[in-house]
Amino acid sequence: MTDNVGSTPQYEAFADEFAEHAENGLYNAHYDRPACLSLLGEVSGKRVLDAASGPGFYAEELVARGARVTGCDLSARMVELAATRVPSAEFRVHDLAEPLDWLPDASVDLVLFALAVEYLDDRLAALREMRRVLRPGGALVMSRMHPTGDWLRHGGNYFEARVVEETWKRGWQVRYWLAPLELTCEELFRAGFVIERLLEPRPAETGAVVNAEVYERLQREPTGFLAIRARPDYT
């Protein structure tokens, strides 16, 4: 298999289904979103870039907490859904493989980059762009699939970064990068970030009502996601 994911908007084919699933699904609503929002901290009055904004659930919560949100996504349908859900935010179709040339240097307070780094072939370039647009004192909050869970599912050499293909339960076909945690940390370092916190989150208690089996498993096993807060390094 060729080691690239490419710039095809994979979620375009099932954007509406994904939005319906993610609104109250355990992994999204009761696991990743609480973790990322906790790392973002106080957002009132701050400008937030929601990179790979999906159908707008993170943006909706950020706006409710007083943030000014600018979002982008590779999928045009996801952008439509997000704009409908959060009309007070600004959204655009954008490939994160390309520069954020519509944002000036040091123009946002926070960058949220949730569950999308796996789909980028040149992660370093994208992270450098996110650092460029952050103001001094700002932070990047990024979540990704937990590399241990990836390795348990796919096997092989944990330390070898490689592209895999999966078909998820609803028949959604996805193609993304497996990468060890070491590589994620190294790419953040090379992009000019210092990691402040790393979470291996457990789902919120509300998730037990949604899916008790998955909730209990994620309380014990690193088979879900992890989340990182990093700040630009000016030393």
C-alpha cells in the first residue's frame, strides 16, 4: 500500500450519518469532546480556530462558552452542516495540507485539532501553520487515536508509521496513518511546540448510559483516544 492518505474528503460520503452518530455517540460526545474542552480551558472572548471542524459540535460548545470560532474542514458537506448548526461562527472548506493563508500570523488564541491528524500526510507542515497563527500565550489542543489501541487492532511494528484502511461498523471506509506516540511528540517538537499536558481520558459518566460495554472498556483499556495541550515554544 502506498504510504499516503491524499486529499480526498473521506467523510463527505457519510457526513450526515456521522453527524447523527457523533451528536450523542459515546466516543465523540462523552469522551473526546469533554477531554478537548477541558484542555482548552476558559474560552470566553477568545478567538479559536477549529481545524477539521466536522459537523460543528465542538464549535457549538465553544460559542456557547463565549468564544469566537473560525472553522475549516476538507468536506464541503461537513462545512454546510457546521454553518447550519453554528451560524455565528465562520466556516470554510480548506485542506489542511495547504497553508492557512487566510489567517494572519498570531491571529488566534487557541487551535483545536480534534481527531484529524491521522488523515494528514505532512503533519509537520500543518502543525507549523497552526503555530504560526497562534498568538503568544496561545495553545494547541489536539486529539488523536490512541497508538496503543491502533497497534492492538492492527499488529505489526508499533514504531513503524504506516497507512491503513478500515471499514467501521456503519460501513464507513477510512484510510489514515498509524503512528507511535513518540512520532506525534517529535512532530510537535519540530513544529515549535512544547507539550504542557497529555491526557489518556476516560469517558464521562454520562457515557455509561449510551453504551455501558464501551464505557467500561474505555475505563480500563487504552483503546480509544488521547489528547494533548501544547504551547508555542519561543526559547
